[in-house]
Amino acid sequence: MKNLILATFVTVALSACAQFHKKSENGTAPSQTTTTPTATPVAATKAQAVLKPSINSKVKGIVHFSEDGDAVKIETMVEGLKPGPHGFHIHEVGDCSKADFSSAGGHFNPGHGSHGSLDSKDAKKRHAGDLGNLMADTKGKANAIIIVDGLTVKPGPHSILGKAIIIHNDKDDLKSQPAGNSGPRAACGVIEAL
Ligand code: CU
Ligand code: ZN
């Protein structure tokens, strides 16, 4: 009895299948999609910065950047910080050659805003490079992921490629001009395409 039921089922299934095939044969054939080879190189969507410490700090680490929709995801793997919050910014010049990192210039500010908070919805009350504070744990480590609007890895006026990422000694108060009073620059890295 069981076998009979199974056989019936298989027959029904097969005929259903055959019918399906017949239908699709009668329908319009799917159009052939042709892929045109493109000569344009694909713009980088990922970047990284290797941090180097200032003479007075032992900070080291790496920061990864990746295009995330209309935003950029920033992932930090940093150690050697003083525990607590540290001003964290993208600066406008990708040059960490001076001992105090003054060569990196001011905050990346393509929108001509004032210094502010990462959470500010008003583009004029924030530099595009204002990333708020990076929080170091009691061991001095900061492994964080933040999503930042108004930046791109791809080329354009808001591209972070060729800029510098800087971690300061102290907390960014998110309101003092022009840089949140976050003290000396403890670590600097040039943002390079991956
Ligand atoms: Cu800064
Ligand atoms: Zn700023």
C-alpha cells in the first residue's frame, strides 16, 4: 500500500514537472544578457591607515574604512592609549611626517562647517572629519566600529583617501573651536586605498 502511494505521488510529481516544462517551452525564451567588458578601473571602496605614535605616546594600531551605502564604516584596532575618551578626527592633509603631526593640518572640512559632534544633523555644525571620541578601555585598547555619513572612500569632494586619521591625547568636548580642545595628537596614520 505504501509503495503504491509513493508510486502515485511520483507519477503526479513527474507529470506536474512535465507540464511545467511544457509551459516554459511555450513561453517566451529569456533574453540573452550580454556583458560588455569595461575598461574603467573599479574605484577603491576600502581603505586603511596604519597608526604611528607621536614621540610622547605608545599608541599603535590600524584603522579600516569601507564604503557602506551612503556612509563609511570605520573600524579601529588600537592599543597603547590612556584609558578613557580621545578626540578622533580625519585631518585634511595625509602627512604624518612632523613629530607632533601638525603636518596633518586641520580637520577635514569640505562642507565649511564648524567643529562639532559626530551626531550633529546640521552639516554646518560639524566638520566631515569629526568622528567624536574614541573610547579606550582600562587596558588602553579601543576596538570600535562607527558608521559615518557624509564621507566616501570613492573619489569625490568628501573622499577620505589621502587624508590623515588622528587620535588625540584628550577628550573632544565636541564644541570648542576649531578642534574640540582635545590636546596633543597622539597617533597619526595616512588613509590609503586597499
Ligand atoms: Cu584631530
Ligand atoms: Zn572638527
